[in-house]
Amino acid sequence: MRDYADLATTGATADSLAAFEQASHELRCYIDDPVASVEHALAASPAMTMAHVLKAWLHLLGTEPAGLPIARDCLRVAEALPANERERGHLRAIGLLLEGRWRAAARTLEDINADYPRDALALQAGHLLDFFTGDARMLRDRIARALPAWGASQPGHHALLGMYAFGLEECGQYAQAERHGRLSVERQPRDGWGWHAVAHVMEMQGRTEDGIAWLGTDAELWSRDSAFAVHNWWHLALFHLELDRIDEALDLFDGPIDGRRSALAMDLIDATSLLWRLHLRGADVGERWETVADRWAPLAGAGHYAFNELHAMMAFVGSGRGKAQRAVLESLETAAATGTGDTAAFAREVGLDAARAMQAFGEARHADAISLLRPLRGHAQRFGGSHAQRDLLDLTLLEAAIRGGYRTLAAALAAERAAQRPESPLNRLFLVRTADPTQGLPQPCAVRRRRPATLSPLINIPGSPP
């Protein structure tokens, strides 16, 4: 049989193909339960090779250590089934990623799309691997190559527009990025990646009020039953924090960002990143570090992806867990010294020193934090994430310079930020604090403890605790 893109699909039946296409739609929008949908496809036809492929990707693209053995099982079963050239390419890419060869897997998917530009799964998996490896150019160009082969009426075209928008944004082409991102959302209002791409544009341009309006006006569209909702709520919290609205950021943390106590690595990254920014700002986040660190504990130390390990380290620093900090450093040291492929490179080139810097900052060893972070700035993208996510390293460096009394360096770093976004209230505050570090810190009476998990801190926000 042939799928909706007219691509040959081995072992499919009408029922399995319909379930596969439903799962593919859910993955493209990051909504509902694509894992359940692909299980329906496999129940309808256990011999459908691409259903095993999709299940493997679903368990790999979340960077969850627990997903690795499931993906290996999918690969083992699929390799014993008949497969065409395109499907065998997917299996090669999955095998490479399981070996820790992230960039080789991304190139294999690139080759698939050179021959089959309408293979939406190869495009999306490749796009996410470009994100995980910090390859901004391929975030853009992988999609640009395929777009001419797509018509606006083809199912999933909205997802290409959203992915292209994000790649354009990461390459600094903000006007084009916003145009494509808005078009993506216009065509499919539930495309969480399209909403996210436009939010990134506004973050990079310092358009804080625009960002709050963009995400806050129609939150039901992008947040309902969305696996990507936490990340977009995180973006909204950053916009509020940029305006020094600490209470609003805490409300978003207690509600849709962390109110459900998700144990998924992608959600924990957002929760940790927001808490660390509040910590840098001088806010008292109370017991929030403890609950986040508890959920990092079973995930940290896997050495699978250094970007995740860095965020686990921040949670352990915030909660004062010295033993857990040492375990993260040991896992990164092992990955850097004896790991294979890009998994080792992520730790060796960025992750290990970044984690050491966060530990040093937590221990008020500001000189050590500065000496570790400064060399990373030029190539931090090599261990993944977006510009907005990696800004946390620059913020920590600047705060270490301020708190450590390195006023010349602090002034230079603050001027650098202000030159990029001169209207930013937070950047203006940094300029003030380089002269007097005690100015502009939040007053303790203005900072609240976490509200009980049974209450909704923002009652009009979908995704808050019931």
C-alpha cells in the first residue's frame, strides 16, 4: 500500500495505515497519544515495517533513557521484516542513534529526504536531531530542500512550515521565520511547534509584550492535550520574567509548567531552567527545587545526553544534593572519556565543564564558574538546545561576574546583552547591578511559597492541576 504522501509502505493494511497516519499527525502536532495510535497500527498489522519505525522514533526523540530498550526492540523486529529502500534508511538511522552517533543518524535521514522529500517522518526526526545536536543551519536547510516537493493541500504541510520557521529563527532570519510560523498555525492551530517558532522569534527580538499576547490569547489551541505545552508555557514564563514579573513566572511554574509533576526529561528541563533563572534573579523558590530534583534522580547519570545531565545538575545544586552532583559529574566524565560518537562529544566539548560551572556557582566559587563558562560561549551549541535555552549559560556567567565582584567583566557582558536587546527591562537591570549588585533584587516579602498542588494558581490556564 501507499501512504498519504504516495510512498510505498511495506506490510501495511488499510486499518494499520489509517492508524499510522493518525499517529503521524499526532506527532507532527505534538498532541494526544501517538504511541497509542501506533500500537493500533501494529495490532492491525504486526508486519508493517514503518509502524515499528515510528514506534522507535517516538521512544528515541524524547531523549528518555527508558526509551532506548524499547527502540532497540523495535529495530530488532523491523530488521527481520521485509522493507524497501526508504524504510531500510530509517532503520539505519535508528541504529546509528542507538549507538550514540546522533549526527550520522541525522545525515542518514538527510539522504532519505534527498530521494523522498515527502517523507514527513524522516524530516521531523531529522529536524529534531538537528535541534539536539545544535545544528542551526540544518534546522533550516533540511526543510528548505523538501518544501518545493510539497503542496499546501498535502497532510502535514503545516508542520514543514513550522519546522522551517524554527530553523530560520535559529539562523537569525526573524521576519521570514515569523511569517512561516504564523502560516503554520493558521493552517493547523494545534501545531505546537509552529506556535513555539513564533515565540522564539519574539524572544530573540525582545518583543516581550508581543510574546505574552501571542501565547496568552489563544492558549487553549496550543496547550490542550499537547506534549509540547510545558515548553510553550515556559516561553510565556520567560516573557514575564523579562519584565521582572516574578510572581507571574512562579504562578506559571506552579501551574501548567510543573503542577502535574511530570517526570519526562523534556518537561523537567523546562521546569529546571525556569527555577535556575529565578535563582539567578535572587528569588526564593522555596521547596520547588526539592520536587524537581526528586524527579531528576532516576534519570540523571545515564550519560545518554549531556544537555539533560546539565539540567539535572542544576536541580541538584538548587536542592543542595552533593552526592547527586558528584554522580552527574562522574557520568559526564565517563561519557567524555570512554563514550562513543556524539554522546561522548556532547559531554567532552560542553556538558562536563558546563555542569562543573553550575556546581561552582552554587558553591559561590564565582571565579571557577567564570573560567569554566567563558570558553564555552563560542561553541555551546554543539551540545544541543536552542539559543533561548543556552542563554542560561550566559546569564549564569554574567551573574557570577556580578556576585564575584568582577565589575569590568560584568559591565562588558551587560553591555553586550543590552546592545542586542536595548529595550529589555532585565538587561537594563543588569547594567544597574554591574555598578551596584544590591540594586533591583526582589524583596523577600514579594516571593511566595509553592501553592498546594490541589489548587490551580492560574484558574484560566489549561493544563493547571485540577
